[in-house]
Amino acid sequence: MPFIYCMLVLMFSSCSHTSNPLPKIHVTKNDFGNANPYARVAAIPVPAGFYRIRTDSGSFAGWLRQLPLKKSKTVCLFNGHPKANQTAQFAVIDISTGNKDLQQCADAVMRLRAEYLYSKQQWNAIDFADNNHTHYRLPAGANRSLFNQYLEKVFSYCGTASLDKQLNPVADFKEIEAGDVLIKAGAPGHAMQVLDIAINKEGKKLYLLAQSYMPAQDMHVVVNPANSGYSPWYEADDQAKIATPEWTFIKPCLKKWPTDW
């Protein structure tokens, strides 16, 4: 059996949980194979000379660091089919995508924040607004089913433009922290989650990024296409552009959640 055919069969079987026929698509594979040895974000190794910044285990940064990773590196779409581009990811985050084409880039950022607050039972803080300033708040004590329904509503009415308005700008990129967001509002726009921070004795910072994309797909830790020596880590430097696998950000683009969140 030809090698490429075997790989496609493996990808389809690892993603799809439906009996519907899969479309014929060209899948671009990642060079580093399909097996992920890291159980959590915290297990992703840092480059030599760097160490992770200490975080409170109960903080958003600490929670992000403990996000579980899937054993497979294949990114799947909301319908279970593999994403055509399989070169952007270093690892896939084991968190729900839903079964609708809703949880795209900004939605993934909002889900991560909402999931953290939900885990802390901080009901009043789970509040997102659309471009018309209509707020969507999760009722106190909502169960998982109601929480998922709430998120679908948020994803339907909120996006990069509305999320950008809820976040506060970070003036100095070198002050980047886990939990911050890289964001470009608009159509098209994009948003990515800062997952983790490492630093060396000289004070140089590195950071990890995660994203969803279009169509809605598994959240994944992205590789660094501009620096294979640091990848998947990115350097917090003075460069005007940040080249990620599927989007280039132009600074200023770094924002953080309000302190009362």
C-alpha cells in the first residue's frame, strides 16, 4: 500500500467519529511526525538556558500551563475531518471544539478564559460583549450543558472586533505574560492565546502561542516558522512583525484581560 495512502487513512481514523464519507482533500503533513510525547503544556521543553517563570497554580497562567495535550498531533475540524494544513501545530490541546463551525480564533481565546473562570466558579466574571455592546453573561451555577449553550451563543455574536474592545493594550511587548492575547481586530482578523512564558538569566523572554482558525478546529500550540532553534517558543523582541504559521501580526498587537477578571 503506498505510503501517502497509509498516512491519509491514519489521519482520517484519528479524527473522524462519523460514518459520513470524507471529502478528498490534500493533507499537508508536519515534518516531525504524528506522535506527541508531552501530556501537558507544562511538559513542552524550553530552549537551553531558559526556565519557566513561576506562576500561582490557581492563576489563569497556572491553569493554561496545565492544559492537557492530545497524543496525536493531527488537527481536526469541527466535523471530525483533518485540517488540510498539518504543518502549523507543535501539539494539539485536548479541549472541546464543539460540532459546529463556531469556535474559530477569537472564540478559542474566549473559551479558554471562560473555562478557567468556570473552573473557579467565578460566574459573574464570565461576561462577553458583542459589537453593539450587548453583554452575554453566564447564569450563576450553570451546569456544563448550559455552559456549552452559552458559549455557542457567544461564539455566534462575538469575534475579534468585540474581543479587542474588552481587552487592555500592553504598551511594552517585553512585559508579555501568560494569559495575554495577540489580536488583530477586523474581517479578516485573528487572535492567539499566549500560553506560557520562559526567561533566561539575561531577562530575555520566550512565549508559547496557541490558536484555533477557520474553519473551527482543534486548538493547537503553533510552531515558530521564523526560528526553528526556539520553536515552538517565540522571542519577545523589538521586531515590528510576528510571523506565525498562518498569520503575521503587526505590533502593537498585545493585549491582556482587565485586572478585575
